[in-house]
Amino acid sequence: MMAFTFMVTPKEPELIVPAQPTPHEIKALSTLDDQETLRCHYPMIMFYKSKPSMEGLNPVKIIREALAKTLVYYYPYAGRLIEGPDNKFMVDCTAEGVVFVEADASVSIVQLGDTVQPPCRYPELLVSDVPGSDGMLGCPLMLVQVTRFKCGGFVLAIRFNHVISDALGSLQFVTTMSEMAKGAPTPSILPVWKRELLTARHPLHVTHTHPEYEEEGKSIIPSSLNDKNLVRRSFSFGPKEIKAIRKNLPAELHSTSRFDLITACLWRSHTRAIQFDPDDDVRIMCMVNVRGKNCLDLPSGYYGNAIICPAKVSKAKILCESPLSYAIKLVKEARRQATPEYSRSTIDFIATKERPKLTSPWNFIVSDTSKVGFDEVDFGWGNPIYGGTMYGGTFHYIVYAHQRNQKGEDVMVVPMTLPVAVMERFEDELRILLCDLMKNSSSLSPIMVPSKL
């Protein structure tokens, strides 16, 4: 808990419009963009320390001007969503602008310490609750807040409408802002709309099964999830933990990626903590970027949603009682499904089901933003001390983030949100699992799982 009073004083919000005239047109969205699950807003955040060479320069002014210049190229973001036939969203490029908030904090960045890691402890301070800014139809598609700190550092928080962009698309936008802030005349990567590239085929052709969208039939939501008193924690996985996990796996799994290892540990511990019925089907779902997939032909600069979420299914009892290697194999198999044809089949399946939802208590959905690059966005003050997701998701949707520990080692930060009793069991399950693995590794000593309030 912070031993000081952290206050933020925001000024009146304003609308930032493109710096030059932009086309007034209506743009269609892709089938992936128009999913029910994506009809929401998500914030990304970057913390910047002061820099002697930037002393006297106002980050608010620099970022406000860079935002207006960036909106010339990304002008759909300055528009508003409207509803077309069949409840389908479209973008009316009206150039009405995005919300911008200037604010000042009562403390210095260094006083925040490691609380800059997700999940954010003070979201209502760094992303102002501007009336009318968080809806869908007819509302601004972005909110930007720049909060200056006493030390000369600042925080940039941007809340994006998920219908327009995924995390990589949002990074492309923010990177252009940083380039404009440093005087670039044009973006290094020009934005591309072309949402028809990820629109359902005609005729529709579903060639795979898609358990990620299956609805539960007889299963009853575990009583442990009825508690609305939620708590947030973050868990860190560094080189020491990853080495211990790998060392205790069968030889054929020693080359398993860090993502697969961490996801398997979390999924099994999460399933045990929730205490599903043993016969319930539980799913691991890994968000996979389809940019660069052969035959999809997404050009450089495409900033729409280009993520699919293939799944593998297990009975809860089998997952909980099997060795960790069982969960790892399912995670690997889930990600391997993301072929170009599976991606096309996913898009067609979504169209046949009229926006099915991904979210379900039986789904464990993982999105890895640790390598997206928000921690490398430089507005002139150098890279942020933390850049990435602000919250980390819900009790069944987890967003990984990247951080460096005091030794300078790369660490995967995993924010979790769970009911109080479930969180206590989850921490116990994860601690027991990792401590057992560490004890079995002769060169390593047992550790406690790092977590923070």
C-alpha cells in the first residue's frame, strides 16, 4: 500500500480533431472487428521519467499536437460508430475528434515504485471518467489523458475502442504519435484500413470446429464465482521460475516457450481454485495474431482486429489431476490450430452465429501483450519505465505484460482479478506448484510466488 497521498487534478476535457481536413465517409468494419466481445473499450498506459534534455518542455502540449497530426492519417478514430443493417457497426468519419484530458499529479513518478505494474491501482485517476465517452454508438472512439508529475515525468493513458483496433493496431497508432512528437513529417508505417480482407466469405465455408464459441448447456456456474468482492494481484515469472519449470518436464518439452509454460501453470491453478464440477468441460484459449499468415494477405499498416482465439478442451478433473505436461500439450495444440484456413473458418463461423461471445466462466483466455512494444514508445523522454496493459483482464481473461526486475532480467507480469476466496486458493495452488518444481531442481532454491496488492 502506498504510504503517501496520491491525487490527480484533471482539467476540463476537450475534443482533439485532425490537424487537417479529412474525408467524410462511412467505413465498413471486418467480421472480426464486429464481434460482440469486442464492443468495449480498453486502456493502455505508459509511465515516463523526467529527462534533463527535455526540461522545460511540456509533454501535454507536445502530445496534444502529435495526436491532432496523427488523426489526419487515422481519421476514422476521430469519427463515431453508427449502426447499419443486421446490427452491424460502421464508422462514420465525421472528424468530431477524440477526448483529451490534461491533468497534474501531486507526487513524483518514483514515489509510485513498482505499483506502475498492472493491474493499475488508481485507474480512475489516470483515465478520467468523462461522461458520454465510454459508450459505443455516437461516442468518441478514444480517450487520451496526459498526467504530469512533480518530478517532470508524466503518464500517458489511452483508452481505445476495441471495435477499431487490437493491441498491435493501437501500438501502430501510438508509435505514429511518438514520431509526430519528435518532428516526423509522415508516419514510418502508413495506416491501412481494408477491413474487407477479414470479412466472411461468400458463400460461408466453416471447415473446422470452433469450441472457443461453444455455449455451455447443463453446466452450472460454480458458486465460488458468485462473490462480487473481487481482488487484483500481479504475479511475476522471471528466468528462475521458467528454468525450474522446464527442468521438471519430459525431455520432449524442454524447448517449450515461456508463454506455453506460464499459461499451463496458470490454467491448471486457476481451474483448481475455481473448483469446477469434475465433469465440466474447461477450455484454454490463446489469442493469436494472424498478421503475416500466408493467404490472408494483410498488408503492413493494417490496424484492425487481426486476432483469433483457438481453443482446446479438457474435463476439469483430468486437467486438475494430470501432470503439468498435459496442460502444456493442450496449450501448444491450441496455438498450432491457427492456420490461415482455420482463421478463415473462424471468420465464417462468427458470421453464421451472429456474433457469438468468447467469454464464459469455463474459458481461460490468454492474451500476450508482453512483446507488443508499448514499453518502447519514445516521445522524446526515452522508453517508459512501464508500458502496456492497464488492468490485465477479468477472472477468465488474462493479459500478460512485460517488465524488467531489479537485476535487469525480462519478467512476465501476469495480472489476475478473482473473487477473494478464489484468489486465495489460486495463490496457494500456484505457490505449491512452483515451490515443488524448485525443490526438484537441485541448482535452485524454493521461492515464493511474487504477488502484489
